[in-house]
Amino acid sequence: MSQQKPSKGKSFTKALVLIVLFIAPAAVFYFLIYAGVHKVNRLKFYGPKTFTVKKIRGSEVADTTYHQIPPFTLTNIAGTEPKGFNSKSLEGKIYLAHFLDRSMLHDIPKEVVYTAYEILPFFQELNFVTFWENSDTANIKYIPPSDRTRKLQGMDHQWIELKGNDSIISRLKTEGYFKADPNSKEVFDPSSIVLVDKEGRIRSYFNPVMQAEITNAKKEILLLYKEYELAYKTHRFIEFN
């Protein structure tokens, strides 16, 4: 008895069903990605905030303006000749900042050096900025980071040490990096290291003495870089919480 060959119509139907089974899930997946707005969690913002209302897609939405570090011009003590340093050099960059009191310290504390070599090797574009307080008349001897520890070799350009008029640095500390939010009860130790984003907004504080906080800081810096990467790639479809 001869076997009956399947008709071309049935073969086409089977092929179409297989194509739908394989392609449909992928099509739904990409539709969900590119349709609508997706909310993504991000690092917190610190400092005072101002609120306004703007219209998005016909709806009134609360818009928040976050505290930014004010512009400044100081002296970079790196090298044999001091050079002027303008805060514009930090625009568009993620960086860490902290303050040291020259009247109490003659060198950078070991815990700060430790923090630097725990973090900088993992983020080659990250800057580490030291502001020296009470340094108006102090002759601060510059020691390259790589001379402090071999673990910082090749990273001298990432660590910036600044001095200048005491009133400017004091104002930067109180009105910039440690400006309190009147609507928050949070108070931060002025010896904390501050994480600042590309727009000059404060995104985190951590204590360089605590190993757990240094470990967490590395995670937060990575998240901040990812935040910019995500916003750049899919900026039309992302709404950050």
C-alpha cells in the first residue's frame, strides 16, 4: 500500500505554526521593552531639593531639582608648580570628595589612602578629590599617590589635592558637600567621603574607616555608572524612581 504524501498546504501550516511558536515570545519580549515607560530604581539624592510641576504627556508631574555643588576655583598642589584648578574640570565626571584639616593633619590618613586603593583601580575614570582645610599659609608637600602605596601606581592623575582660601573651602564644605536638607533629619559626619555624580549632585556618603561602607561604596559607584549607561541607551523609555 502506498503512503499518502502530505499536501503542500498542511506542510505550510505546520511551518507557520513553528515560526509563530519561536518568534512570538521574542516579539512580545521586545514589545514590552520598547513600549511604554519603565521605572528603574537609582541611588538616592542628598541635600536640599526644590519641587516644581511640569506637564508630561498631558499630565501634570512633580519635577524635582536636586542640590548641586557650587562652582569653585582653587589651587592644585600636584607637581612642582601649583596650578589653578576650576570645578569645570569635574563637570561630566563621577568623583569622590573629602575634606582634611591641615591644622590637625600633616599627611593623608592611612584609612583614606586605603579607601583610594580599594576603589580607584576598579574605576579608571573616577576622580578622588581632597580638599585641604586651613591651608592658606601651609606649605603642603605633595606626595604622589603612587609613592604612598604601590597599589596606586598609574593612578596619580585620578587623585586631585586642592588648597586655597579658607573661607572658600569652608563654604564649599557647609554649603556644598555637606549642605543639610531642611526636610530631612539625616546628619553626616564631615569626615565622610562624598560620591558626586556627573551633574554635581550628591549621591552617597560613606565612612572610610568602615570596611563594610567601602565595599558598599564600590557597589554604589558601579550602580551610578550603570544608571548613566541605561539612561543613555534607552532614555526615551526610562523613568527613574
